[in-house]
Amino acid sequence: SFSTMLGGMATLIGTPPNLIVSGFRDQLTGAPFAMFDFSPVGGTVALAGIAFIALGGWRLVPERQAAAIDQFQTAAYLTEARIPAGARAAGLRLHEIEAELADSSAVVVGLVRGDRTIAAPRPYREVREGDILLIEAESNALSKALVGLGLTLEGDVKSASREAGKPPAALTAGGVELIEVTVRPTSPLIGRTIGDIRLRDRFGLNLLALSREGRQQLVRLHALPIRAGDVLLLQGTPAEAAEFAGQFGLVPLARRAISIPSPAKALGISLIMAASVLIGALGILPPAVAFSGGVVAAVVLNIVPARRMYDAVDWPVIDLLGALMPVAGAMATSGAADWLARGLVDTLAGGRPVLALVLVLVVTMCLSDFMNNAATAAVMCPIAVGIAQRMGVSADPYLMAVAIAASCAFLTPIGHQNNTLILGPGGFRFGDYWRLGLPMELLVLAVSVPVLLVVWPL
């Protein structure tokens, strides 16, 4: 995660803050930053950061148990219950049985009928005498409800016949698999529950387990609001899981099929990418036009289906920028940016340009740890320009400092979506990030200031 943020500093298109900073320079001087203007400073900082991580910084990362299917311990709360002759449950539909089990937060995730196993059964399926239900719930809370339905416990699914480290066969019968997905920061699933979206009715999937910051949640899964970074263990067919993941912005983590494009398409998209970078770098066309043309070419050549174009756009970021750019402009025209710049320059920097540059880096880093990095860049650019104008020096080093620091959201899992994505899969906790993140930010500060002063002199 940290390496992806470091690498984004090196080019104009590597990260949204670089594009925003380039746009502010265009407004200020009529000339935006070029494709590789960020490379001397950003590349140096990236190399220093990656070297630090590789040569010893990795030791600062706490050892956590990463999420994995064989570590979810599904057998700990999967129970088999048989429907004996004369049981009240015989003849009921599954949704009626689940209504009886509601107080236990139990869900029927499988049904065994004779030699046939039905995984992820539909709610309106009728159960019969002799059927065995595979029920997800804590056994202690389940016993009373089972007695009311006349069911008999067959015992915990974990048995001597089950291979160690493998899920029960009833969970993976008939082409059904166990699939892990992690919740992206922009997923529409955040804040909603599995019950809200009717996961089984709409997609034919069961939620078997949920891991949050490395800790497994065992109860009330279907009423638990989802958070960014959660890892969900789903039961269903790969096609159903793929449809669900695509619709709700989830990232598969394990047992996922990898689609390899045809050699012709792979070569085609590589050439389009190279041509877009070259056209933008040489100034033949503005980068926005060059890459938009690349997108059009990919669609025209049927390398990317047109229906997938809009799914690939990070719309929340676009909305955020659309809202913040006028705010940033208002800061500049209303005098707010100049007032803040004056406070930083006169009160803290004492009129010293180098110290002001350090302050811009530190303030931007702090904001980026808790705000979206694009939003941080939009807020800090007019302040950086105001500082430069007040001191009578070039604004370039200050704008470049904003670009570098806005990409340094190393202290928390919420400052950058890459940090959020690894929170659940890595089993990390909120407080784990600063252990490596704080030394990283100090290193970025120590490396970037002298390089900025050399490459972009005041």
C-alpha cells in the first residue's frame, strides 16, 4: 500500500493530487506541470521510501493474522439439525424456519436431502422429514429455538471426517465455492446490512463470516452494518459472487478466476497506453485529451467493452473534486487563503521561505492522513500559492511540496483507499499504520526538502 502511494508521486498521472496541483499552476502561470516534472522529487522520495521499507522498515509492521478461508473457522458456528418424523418444522418453508430462528440470529445456509446437498437454498424451498439443515449460528443461542421447531442436533459440523483446514463439504457442493471479498472505501455496501440488500434472494449467496480488523465476527452477521475494509466470506457460485462484487464495489481476495486477455488485446492496450503517455509527455496534446483519446481507442477497438467504461470511473472522487474546486477558488478570491498564508509566514515561519516550505509539507501531510488526498491538495494549493506570493518567491516548490505531501497518508487507514483496502485482508488495526507511517513521513520530509530546493529553487 505504501509503495503504491510512493510510486504515484513520480508522474503527472500517478495520483489525483498531481493533476490538481498541475491545474493550479496552469491557472497561476498559464503553463501546467508536464508529465515528468514530478519525477526528480517524487522519484527520489519513492526510491528512498521503498529502500527504507525493504531494508528494515518492514520490521515495524506488527504481525497480524491475515484473513483467509481456512482461518475463518466456519465450523465453530455451523450446526447440523435433522428434521425428525412429526417435527413441527416439517412442511414449513425455509423463510418460516428462519423467522422462528430470528432471535438466535440464525440462517439456514445449506440443506441435505438424502444423497443430495443443496447449498445456498432459496427461502421458499419447503423442508421435509429427514432433511438435515446446515444452520449458521452460535450453538448456545440456537438450542432453545431448535427445540421449539422439534429439530434434533446432529452435532457440530467439525468432525473427525472433516479434513483439517478445509470447509465442510455441504458448504461447497454442486459448484458452490467459498469466496472472500473485501469492501472498498467507495462501496455502496458501507453502512448497510446483508439483510438490507437481501443477499440470498437477489444473488443466491450466503454470508458465512465477517472479519473486521483481523477479528472475526460470529453473531448477528445479517444485522451488522458493513464497514470499509471488512472481509466477507461468501458461499455461492463464482458467477453469482462476481455479479455481487461488481455491483457493490468489492474486491475478491481468494479462489478467484483470473481472466487472461488475448495476446492481441494485451498488445493493443499496451500500445495505446504507451502512445497516450508519449503524446502527453511531448506536449503534442494536453494529458487529459491524450488519455481520453486512449480510452476512446480502447472502446472502438473493442479492447474494453463500452458498458464497463462508467464502472471504471471513481465517481465519488469526481463528485468530491467538483464540490471542492469552487471552495478552493473561493478561498483564493475571498482572501481566506491569503489570511492563512500570512499566519503561517508571519507567526510560524518568521518570513523564512525554507521554513515555510517545511510547514507546507507538514500541514499537508497531517491533513492527508484524515482527508481524501485529492481534497487535501485542492485545499492546500491556494494557501501554498499565497505563501509564495507573500514572500515574493516562486510558487513552484510550494505547489510541488503540496503534491508530494498529499500522497503521504501513511498514519491512518482512512487517509487513502489503498490503506483501507489492506486493513481487513492484512488483519491490521487502526493503530498499526503509524508504526511504519510516522518514520515514513519523517523520511519523506528529510528527503524532499533538499531535493525541492535543488530542482525547484526559490
